[in-house]
Amino acid sequence: MPPHDRTPSRHVLLTLTALAALLSAGSLACAQPFPDQYAIFEMGNLGGTYAEGAGLNNRGWVTGFATFPGDVYYHAFLSNGKEIRDLGTLGGTKSRAYDVNDFGEAVGWSTEAGGSFLDERAFLWRPDEGMIYLGSLGGTDSEAHAINNSGTVVGWAEFEIGYPSGYHAFAWHKGRMLDLGALYSETWSVAWDVNETGVAAGYSGYFDGQYESWRAVMWTAPNELINLGVLGEGFHSKALGLNDIGQVVGESNYRDGLSGWHAFLWQDGVMQDIHGGSGLPNSGAWDVNNDGVVVGGRSEYPQHEGFIWTPSTGMLNLTDLRPQKSGWIIVGARDINDFGQITGEATRTSVPDATLAFLMSPVYPSFDLSQPSPAVAGKMNGIRATNVEPGAKVYFVYGFEGGGTLIPTCDVTVNALQIDNAQVAGSAIADVNGVAELRGRVAKNMSGRTLLFQALIPSSCEISNLVVQRFE
């Protein structure tokens, strides 16, 4: 991975400059995805059977945690899809990362040498410095949950108020940890996210005169909290993500007690219930990008599914948007970046008894690919790409399983193939009518097998639709 560098990449520049113009114009930075328009990549593991993607930056890098063989110990990791890096610990046996910014700085918590396996110490990991302990507010335990591109970190930390001690949300910047405060002096608070303007979101203890509960809150400055409220007749709410235009997402129960949790989107003082879709009764939203696209999870134990939500589509099951014949089942979606890429945890039929960290990346077909014809093994078959720029060299690729393959010389945020381990079958030049055709004999041993096909133009990072064909 590249060394620590404060020089903005083109992705950072898009986010921080062009984004403002796009949002003010009411347009989206990229088209909304439709079914079958994602590539999906496994982000690696550390030898165990569990890995979870928790944070994602605008370069497509994923951070989270993964277990070692035996699944007893786990470490925070950072993966760019090509390699996974063990971020280590502060001397203990466990660490967990929650977020990564565009400079590759990750945050989370770790145990210390000689400490209890229950101890948690907030850390900042930098590519050129390794893991740094951020301290606390006077107590011992702390967790870091999010970091922005300015290097501001938020989370929670213990402070001493006699026995027992309590904890408050904090903001850490350049070595200084500030107590963000809580709704009331005698209650607690947790910060879960921070945007590029330094506004944080989380939740805080709330006392209505009779009962103690918790409320989703937004910090505009230390000790300046906005109570975001609850859905319906609920008692509790949590803010888990926010974007740069002031939209906040999370979860709230909407009736008495702790039952009935729904995902919400809060904006301009209004908390909107965005639950819907499948019959699963509970949902929670974990993140929202600067296009207002929300991701999270729906559940009814033991069933869990990741979702994506837009105002026009409502909640969609991410498993329904996977590439065909991929075997991926999206269990939860934890983060979404400004390119519409998503990370979280999933299972896959080809890797039984394992939970995998993934990256789902939207793809944008710009020309058409036909079905192979006559689709008979042992005979000459043809496959056509149409609506291609005349004179362009088109490569035809195939594979046996849906998933993701990087296009040579193309960034994953631009486009990717929707086939695992894609192999080149051949190439052709598009004629004056924009048609490129590949003909060849399909091996006899392909009879009864299903193949996936896609075409691409590497020079421009263009791809076709995905085609699935069973050969007679």
C-alpha cells in the first residue's frame, strides 16, 4: 500500500470540491445501481473463519477485523483488495478497526500487553507510524470509531467521577482529546461517526423524569448536542452514521420497551422511518454517503440481511444485487463511500462455515453483449458486442463463478468485471457499425456447464453487461 501521504488523491478532490457543486445542483456523483450491476470482492482474511469489513474510504480500501486460525484471537486489518495488512495491537492479543480515511489512517481499539482481554484502548494507525494509543478522558477504557480526512477521531472514553466511573464521547485531534459531553451532566455518551466539517453523531443517555433511555444525538461542538429524537412511541435511538450535508442515520425503536427497531434517516429536524422491503421486522442503518444512499441491516434472529436504501427504490436486499452465480449472501452492510461502494460481512456457498469481509462495487455497462450462439459444446460458437466505438479493441472474457475481477490499468472505483478469475477468450476490433464478434469452438467438456461472459475495453475501462449461458 502507498506510504502515508497528505497529498489529496483525485478521489479526495472529488469528494471535497466537485461534490459541493454536485449536491447543490441536486444531482448524484454516480448513477444509482440496479440489479446485477455490482462486482463483489472478498477482501482477505488472517487465517481464521471470520472477517468483517467495518470501514471504507474513497479509494476502495476496507478496514475491520479478522480472526486467526482457531478463531480465538483477532486483529484489525486494512485491505486494498490485492493484499491484506495485519495492523497488529498495542501489545495485547486483540484489536478491531472501525474506520479508515482517504489517507489510509485507521482507528479502532486494541488490548495492551499484560492487560485483561476485556480492556479496550483507542488507537490510531498510520501507514508510516503504526498503531498509536490515543489515551482516555481520565479513566482506562476507550474506543475510536471514526476518522475524517483532517485527522479528527471520535469515539468514547472513560472518565473518573468516583466509583463507578462513566464514559463520554470524545474528539481527538493532533494529540488532544476533548470531552464532547452528554445530554445531561450525569449521563453517558458515545460518538460513532464524524464528517468532514467536524460534526459528530452518536447517542447519549437521556432522562425523561421517570425513565432513563438513550437518544441519537449530533455534536456541532463540544457540549453542543442536538437531540434527534425517536420514532413513534419509542424510548431509544442511536445515530451511527452521517454525511457532509447533515443527514444522519441510525436505528430507533418505535414502540414501548426495547422491541421493534427501525432504521431512520434524520434531516433538517425530521426523523424518517425508512424500514421496508422484506418481512424481517427489525432494521438499523449504519452509514449514509454524500448522495444520501443508506446501508445497513435487517434482521429477525437468526436471519440477517444487508440492505441499501435510496428515496426512489426504498430498501433493497443487497443479496439480490449480487452478480449472478456468485453464491454471495450479504449479512450486513457497514459502510458506503461516495462512489457507491459498500463493505460489511457476508457468507458464500463456495466457502462454507466462514464469514467474509467484502467490497461491493457498482459497475456501469456501456455496450451490449449477446448470448453465445448456438450455445452447443463441441461446435463453433459466436458472441457479439454491439454499440461499441468503431475501431475499439474488445476483449471477451469468461469464468465459472460470479464475483469480481479488476480490469488491468483501471481503478476499482471506475469499473470492474463481475466474474471471479476472469479468463480472456479472445479479442476483436469493432467494425464501422460498432460490432465486435468473436467466433471459436467451445470444448466438448463444457457440455452441461454454465459459463459467465463479459466484454471489456481496457483502454477506456468500459464493460458490457454480464451474460450467463449453459451449454448443451
